[in-house]
Amino acid sequence: MGAQATAGAAIRQAVRLSVALGPNTNGPRERLCRYPYSLDMADLPDVYDRTRKVITAFVSGLSDDDLQRHVPATPDWTIKDIVAHLSGDVAYVYAGDFPREFFAAFGEPAGVAKLNEWTSKMVAERSNMTLDEIIEEWETSTSKLLEGWRSGIMPHGLPIFAANVLVTDIAVHQQDIYGALGLERDRDSAALRIGTTGYIVSMSWRLQPAGIPPLLFDLGDKTRATSEGEPGATVRAGRFELFRALSGRRAPDQIKNFDWQGDPEPYIPYFFPYGMREEALVE
């Protein structure tokens, strides 16, 4: 495919999103369906479960003070809240509760509001649980979910795309936890690589309808474009920095300070699927 291979070819098997969001998603659904999302469904469950085990082993060794430490990447949450959210993610998905509205209106304020409502609820429901109870719930829910996931089946007819969302989310929040403690760990993990690919693809869902040319990402060891066609600009940074930027963990000025060929301005808003970040975050 050459140096400008699209992000969807980063991993092996192509899975289309045409069945992902079900009915009544109107225009955004069509955007999702046009671009193939490539991933090896056999690998995702193992990547998720390995990352879960790394996180649970790590947080189990933290002091109470550290568990109550507020996380700069998600200032309303403590480290314990993040673990509660990750456990809630799996419990909700296993119960068939998935924020379809967010992905149908990806990056739009209404969709972000729905996502925030969804995540806030799961954290609040676990606020009186101990860390050990949350970890036990997370392990139990994951075990149940993996039974179908390993066969490419998500519960309650949820899109298999939800599996990639879970892997991306756990990679994001693993780094949120490390960042809160000033640690540099697992910055080239499988989950982080999968998440980077996913965010690059998802940027195309918003660039294409806006009539903005593709953006080429130079990750150092390879390049990925948001979609086919002549790129309007190239951004160069390490995979970790681009992953954090694409997950809304860098402020606009930080993103502009990456190595750009071409004008960054048209692309900056599309680095923020969860709403614009105002304050710089250095990790």
C-alpha cells in the first residue's frame, strides 16, 4: 500500500461499520459505513484482558492517598474513579448498554453530552465500592464478555465495533493513571497502537463531511492517513504523543507545536472527540 497506507490497513482483518450502529443514525451512520475499520478480532480480547491485568496489579499496590489523587487528564475523576469507569464500561456493554448516540454524532456536542452522562453514571454507581470490589466486578464482567467476544459476538446485538472502543478506552485511561503519578510506562503497548489507529480512522468521519483533505500522520516507524487521497497536511510526532493528542489529552497549542508540513489550523478541532481541552497537559 505504500507509505500513505490508510489507517484501516494497520491491523489485519477488515470489518465494516455498516452494521455497527443500527438504525436511525442518519448521516453520521453513512460516514461510519464508508470506511473499513481493520482489526484482528481474535487479538482484541487478549489485548484488552492483558491490559486490564496490568492495571489492576498496578492500582492494587497504590496507597489510599494515590487512589484519591485527581487525574490531570480527567480532572473530575480520581485514580479510583478511573478504575470504576473501566469496570463500568465492561459491565454496561455486557448488559447491552452502549452509547450509540455518541458514535452516531461523533465529536459533536450533543454526542459528547450523552457520553459524559453515560460515564458519570457508572462512576457514581461505584462510588461506595472499595477498590477490591471494583476490581472483582471488573474481572467477573470481563470474563463473561470474553466468552462471546472471542467468537466475534458482542452481547445484545451490540456492534463488534464496541470491542475496539473498549480496547482504545482502556489504553487511554491506563496512561491517564500513569500520568497522574508522573510515570512513563507502556507507551508502546498493543492497546495504545490499536487506539492510535482507531482515532486516526475516526478523524476521517469528521474531516470528509467537512470537505477537509486527509491528514497524514508520521509516527516515526510508519505513516498513516485518515483516508485515501492527497493529504492536505502532515503531522509528525511520536506515537505516544499523537495518541494522547487524538484522545483529547493535549491542548491546541501543544498540537500546533508538533512538526507540521502544511497548515495545522483546519485540523486542530478534529483532535478533540470529547470536547476541546483548554489547558496544556505534559506527561
